Amino acid sequence: MRPGPFTLAAALVAGMACSSTENRGPAWAPRPVGDVLEEARAEGRLLALLLFEPGTAYQRVESETLSDPRVEAALEEFVFHKVDLTLAPNEARWRKTPTLPELRILDGEGRSIAEIGGIPSASEVAEFLHRAARIAR
């Protein structure tokens, strides 16, 4: 049986959602948040967790915000992990804001330090990350 256009489109979207973000730090991987939190704890760093569902809002955050050099530099202080909630719905427990995408900062024990949702500007996200890093020190 040949795959129909919907099957091919779904496979393409799923592949795009799982692909790495070249030149933007660590690749998104379908790892449980708990495993990544353990990695952050072992490194003595905070976890920057990006929760999203594929779509226009996520594409804008990816292209306009995460690719900004100020945000890339600020994220270097964190273990950065992306979670596509359509592929990992059990990780929705980490979601706190009503708007996706959501960027949440967690300490090594999994406690939330800060969160920001929606489509903030690159300068807002860079400042958000710097504030979160200062709070944790």
C-alpha cells in the first residue's frame, strides 16, 4: 500500500519537529525531561526548557528569537532542551503558562525559577535568561 499525501506530510512534519537546530546549541532529542534535569544537576547548571507544539508561533520563536546572538549567548549558561508536546504529551506536566511556546527555567531539583510564554522578542528572552541566571546564583 502506497502512503497517501497525508501520511507523507505527517512524516515530514514529525521529521522536522525532531530535527536538530543547527548553530543553535544542543539538538532537541526525544529525551525525558527528568533525564535532562539530571544532566543539568550533574553539571551544576540550570535547565532552560522550551515546551512547544509545531506551528507558526514556534517557528517565529525559533527563527526570530532563538537564532538571535544575544539569546544564543545567554543560553550557553544553561542546559537547553526542547520538548515537542505533540510527540511527548506526558511532559506537559512541566507546562505552567497558558501560552505556547513556553520557556521555563528549572533548578537542579526541578523547581521552577521563571517562565515566559508566547512570542517574546529576542531582547526580552535574553533579559529573561540573564535575570534567571542571577536569581539562581
